[in-house]
Amino acid sequence: MEEELLIVDPVTGAPLALADALLAGHDEPATATGLSPELKLEQIETQTRPCHSYADILQQIRCGRAMADQAARQHGARVAAIATSPLASNTHTTPDPRYAAMLDHFGIIATEQLTCGFHVHTSVESPEEGVVVLDHIRDKLAVLTALSANSPYWRGLPTGFDSYRTQAWNRWPTSGPSSLFGSLTAYRRVVQRLLDTGVILDEGMVYFDARISRNHPTVEVRVADVCLRAEDAALIAVLVRALVETASLEMLDGVDPTPVPTALLRMAGWRASNSGLRGDLLDFGDFRPQPAADVVWALVDYLSPVLDDQGELTLVKSGIAEILERGNGALEQRDAAARYSGRHRDGATPPGSPPDEETLAAVVAHAAKVTVRGSAPAGPKDPSPMMTRVRRP
């Protein structure tokens, strides 16, 4: 798992360009600490070692968050697991030739790209199997966007979206759902043709919702916002692993992927990004609107044979029920704003008006507290960003 976290001022809530300082404060190289830089100096990425269980995943995520927060505290900052900054701020690109080229080539898209995602790598036995997995899971990924949605504010404004990170991220030319590939040869051909256009700089900019990892024997699922709560992130990771395993078993059983048009997948992703769990999602069976909870439970039912086999079905049902009851991170951010505004508003500002900077600072402060809630002390770990999975005979 890879989590991108915002580095924030604990008083004002503003993003702070301190990633280089946080990384320099470690005696070991970044690759040995489980922390690494990202596009912007206002964010830092954590990685876990390969995990086999929900408990292991949760411990690793909490450890990474604690490590990042400890590093931030040394510079008077905190980290917050929120997918976009509630407060408007200039951003600073990490000094790196590749990032400089992206800034020059993509202009405002790269300038404004301060977003934090959650990426889950799951091991596959071969790239050929990985492409089969991509074809089988593409129609279910929007549900993960809705569950993880944690970015209702953007540059000081309420967006009306639960996951505005999805909208900001989808400005990149290769982002979003992919078409059916059918084979590794076809996948490689598509990637090469994208490179041949000259629009993107390298294969690392193939930003599909799910892709074959360049550096690990994994499928990488990239649709989720960074989750406010570590336990929600661990739950998303378990769902991703179950999706991959279910797809692999369908391949062995000769089940073909559903040929859903990519345009419909874009509608499903947009709907999930917009309303999250608040209204309808597009059902991944017929792509018609259904109550969000029904679609989420349909995904659990679809994955239940694998989840049951892995001993995680009860855990997943409990975690899903909790998220549906309390809401995703976007709702929690809005609730934090409402609580602060209700306690401190003197009546001078009309109800329903955009939150002021003080209110948004309170949202960030709440997020920073929740980010490390239950976190174990940071310790040494293997940062290799992949998950293993246990195959059924």
C-alpha cells in the first residue's frame, strides 16, 4: 500500500512545503524508511511491506502514518490523511528533473496537482494474469472511490463532490478507466502507442485506474482517495485483494470479463466522485442508479466467496456497515466544519455560506488528529509496496 499524506500547519491548516526537510531528517535513505517524496513538497508518501491479513495491513498503515507524523512534528508540522487541501495555497514542486519536465509540459495541471491518493498493489503470478485481472475488475472500481471519498474541499471552497481529488486527477491525459485489453500484447501495444504520441513523458504517466506495475509483480489499483481513517484504508486494501483474487478465479473458470463501454465506466466514476455514499451509485451489473448502500453490499456479495475463504468476510461486513453508518471521510470533514461553525459562528455569516479559513483550519486539525489515531510507534519495515495474496487450491 502507498498512502500520500498532506504536510500541514497545525494552527492554520495550510499545506507546508516540508517534504525535503522531513526526508532529510532521517539517517537512512528515503527508500529504507518507508517515506518518499511525491510531486509536491507539501505531501509525503508512505509505503508498507507485503501484507497477508487485515491486521497486518492496519498495523503497517498506522506505522507509516506515525513515522510521517513524527518526522513532521520535528519541524512544527503535522500530517493529515485528506485527499485535497481544504485551504487555498501555492504549491511547490519537488526538485527533480522529471517533475520539472511535467511542470513545464502540463502547466496548471501540474501546478495545482496537490492531491493525495491511496494505491494498493496486489501480487499476480504473471503480467498475463495481471491483464486478465484489469479486464475483470474495471467495472467495480467506482465503488471503492465512493467508499474512500475524502476530498470535499478544494482551494478554500466546498466543491459539492465527495471526492474532488478524482476530478482534479482526471485532468491528466491518461487517467481514468481503461478499455478491455484482452491480452498482455494488447496492453503493451496500448501503452506504447500512448508513449508514441509524445503527450506523456514516460510509462510512469500511464495513470489508468488500475495498471500493471512497472517495478513490482503486481496489479496496482489507484482509484481511492487517501482515507481519513486507517481502518478504512485497510478495509479498501482487503477489498482490492479480493477483487484481484476473484478475477483470477474467474479466469480459471473460463468466465469472460463484462464488456462494459468505457464511457459508462466514466459515468460510474463521476457519480461515485460526486455523491459518494450520499445518494445513488451506478450498479456494476446494469449501470443504472441504485442506492449507494445497495451497490456497496452487492460488491461485498460478489466478493463473499473469496472473503469467506480468506476468513475476512465477517470483518468486511462489519467495516462496511460502520462506514455506511458514519459516512466516508468527506462526510466527516463536512461534519467537522459544521461542528466548529456551530460553536463559533456569531450570526454574522449566513448559514450555508462557504466556510471561512478558521473553519477549514479546524477541519484540518480534526483530520490530523484522526490520521494518527491508534497509530503504533513507527519502526523499521521493508517498504516494498505490494500485497501478497493466498491462492485457493
